[in-house]
Amino acid sequence: MKPLNHLKLISILVTSIVFCSVLISWASVSELEEYEETDISAYSVNPPPQRTGAPGENDCTQCHSGNTYDGNNQIDVTFSGGQDEYLPDSTYTITIGVPNNQVNGFQMTILDDNALKAGEFISGTGSSVVNSGLRQYVNQTNDNNNSWSFEWTAPSTSLGNLTAYYSFNKSDNSGNVLGDSIFLGQKSIFESSSLQIKDHPEYQTDFKIWQNVNSNELQGSIYLDKTSQLKIDIYDITGKTLYASQVQSEKGLNDFKIELDNNLPTQIIILGVHVNGEFVGQKKIMFQNN
């Protein structure tokens, strides 16, 4: 057998390299097309959880290429609670959307200050709810909408101020994951300044408490539908009692003032309310030492 000359050997090597390059390019394009097709068919309905941009999470750009934008001034998010406040065990309507865009998607979670799930979502038309880890998510099941409304039930006890984290995809409707606009935003849901006791209809109450901005004095009011024995306890987060008072309260609106120790440091304090010896609720506030 005669050895191959150098020119023929180089020609064979070049041909082999070109052929392999074509195969690799074809495989890469096929893989991308398959990914795009799978992603669109799977994630236009029920996207994977943990894509809200909340602490420790990714966002929609994990699957969609495109730019991310501040959603706080671009995406409409409304909460049916007055002044964006919630009361424990109360149910509210949340709506998220944009004025106009043909194909969209979203995901939202609501967390407390410890970045843990707060409350429970109730899916609406075109949306579904999924739990993942220690969090819960609501997202689209139909991407041919420009807004979604669903419900959220507040936790059974007040968890302080909460944050709704959301990611919103304004798709360019190109049929693939390229060129979409991803908006990330947050909405604060505040602990209500009014504590309504719903579980005790015998003495429906409306309780409000606030601090005088110029002193260590707390001021409040409570409405009772009959004459009752009212007891207010104040304690810190360790359970140490800071104040206790029991008074006979009249039917109707009762105003009261509480002077706390001048040496009490700035901290979260908890007010417990008893009516006729029965515990009916509590409220946390941030006490500022003046």
C-alpha cells in the first residue's frame, strides 16, 4: 500500500472538520428549536415556581431571553383592601395586568419579613396556585390575557407588613422565548391599623391603637356593642409584660391613653385584648422611644 501524500491527507482532514462542524451546528440549532418549542408549549401555561424575583429566587429570564425592567411603574397591581391594608383571616381581591398586550404571563408570591409564605392564594379565571418549598405562587394558565384577578386570604394572625413579589412577562408574541420584556416589581400590603374581632359576634369590636409622635404615650379607641369588661395587656416579643390594665367600658366608642415607661427602648410591642375575660385578638406595633 502506498502512503498518502501530504496534500491528500490535508484534504481529508479539512473535509472531516467541515463535516463535523456542520453536524454540530445542526445539532445546536435543533436543540435550540426543541427548547423554544417545549418552553413555549409548557410555560405559557403554569410556568415553573420560584420565578418572581423574590429574595433567593430567579425570574422569568431563566426561560425567556429579553431585558428586565422595573415593574413598579409599568405593571398595574391593585389590592382591594382599603389603603392596601389587611386584617387577619380576611379575603381580598388582587388584580395584575397591563393596559394592552396580546400575550402575557405572570407569577406572584406574598411573603412576610422572614421571606416565608403569608396567607393563601385562591385561583381565579385563567390562573392557578402551586406550593413550592415554604412559599406559595399564583400564575397564569392562559397567556391570552392582559390582566388576571384572583383572591388572597390573609394569615389567621397578623404577621406585620407583607410584600407581594411579582414577575410579569410582556411577550412579543413571536412564538418563541426570544425578545420578551420581563418586569419585576413589589407591592407592600400593610398590617391594618384597625383590629376587628370577627370570631366573637357577641361583642363585635373595632380596635385602633397608635403612638403619639411626640411622646411615649399610646392612644387608642375601641367600639363595643354592649357594656363590657375590657383588659389590655402590652408585652414585648419575649412575652415580658410591659403594661396591664382592666377597666369597665361602656357601650359604644371608648377612647383610652397608655403612658409607657420612658426607659422603654424602641422595639416591637404586642397588645393583647380581652373582652369579658375572653381573649379576642392582638396587634403588633413599632414603639418609638421619644
